[in-house]
Amino acid sequence: MDLRRLQFMKAQIGAGNDLALAGLLGPADLPGGPWRVRDQRTWRTGEIGPRTAWGQRARQAGSVTAWRGFRDKTTRRGIWIQVIPLASAEDARSVLAEAAERVLRNPRGRGRLVSERDVTVEPFPGASAVWAREQHVEDRDGPATVLLLAGTVRHHVVIVCLGGRPAFDWPSASELAALQAARLETAH
């Protein structure tokens, strides 16, 4: 087991936070579908990966990161959404700059990464900056595309990941991220 997995397991201890999970979109909020929750987790922000100043501030503030995964009941499509609350908008920008290295791999992902590239996309409504990556994977059912989109929304980082068959497109990723950003506005 690698160090990041151990850090993740440790960060989950005592992080159960219904308030953090309540800030995430639910199955009824997602376009298309029908969707069901496949898994959800919370963990103490700033506990995974190398120690950082922003992580220390998030730990001091008692920040809890929330993650929820969904599965479409009728297709081979999945979505996960993650919201990382930080101590400040500046800290959120720092996390976004590290997004490529810090995104945890989906533990249920069974495919082999064939290629990946960062792409340029416009910020979704509510975001001041974004980072996006397109991955091409191969699994037992053939090729698939995974889209990762992260953005800063005030002092939060919102991350959405969409994958499966039929493939999602970038407008769908932006729409979903904007829905999550709007949820943060109404939750806080």
C-alpha cells in the first residue's frame, strides 16, 4: 500500500461530516440519468500528500473535504464530485495549481491509462479559474474517455470527473461543475 493511501485512510478517521456531504450535489441534481450514489466519503483537508502551508491552515480551520461518486443506472457512465474547502481564496488557487499532482485516482477505476492531456476550457459559472484534463483509458469493454475539471469557487476547489460510455463532452463537465458551484452558493 502506498503512502498516499495510508494518508487517505488516516485522514478519514473522525472526518465524518454530514454538513460537508450536504454541500454536494445528489442524484436528483444531475442531468440525464437515472443516477444513484455509488460511494461517498469525507476526510480532513490537508492530510494527504506532502505538507503544505495551505494544508496547515485548512487543518487548523477544521476543513473537511467531501467526495461523492455516482453511477448511471442505465449506461456505463460514472461521475464523481469533490469539494475542498480551504481557509482562503488564495489557498484555493494554490490547490488548483497543484491539481494535476493531488487528484486521487478513482479506487473503482479498472482501466489502463492510454493517454492524457491538459486542455484549455473557459471557467464555468461561479469559478474564477479552472484546470482541465482529458484521459483516454482502455478497459475490458474497450476505449473510454474521462474528463476532469477543477475550479476555484471563492475559498473552495470544486472537482468533477465524468467518464464512461457514451462519452461525456466538455460542456457537460462545465454544466455539472456550475451546478456544484451554485450549490455552494446556497449552502453557505
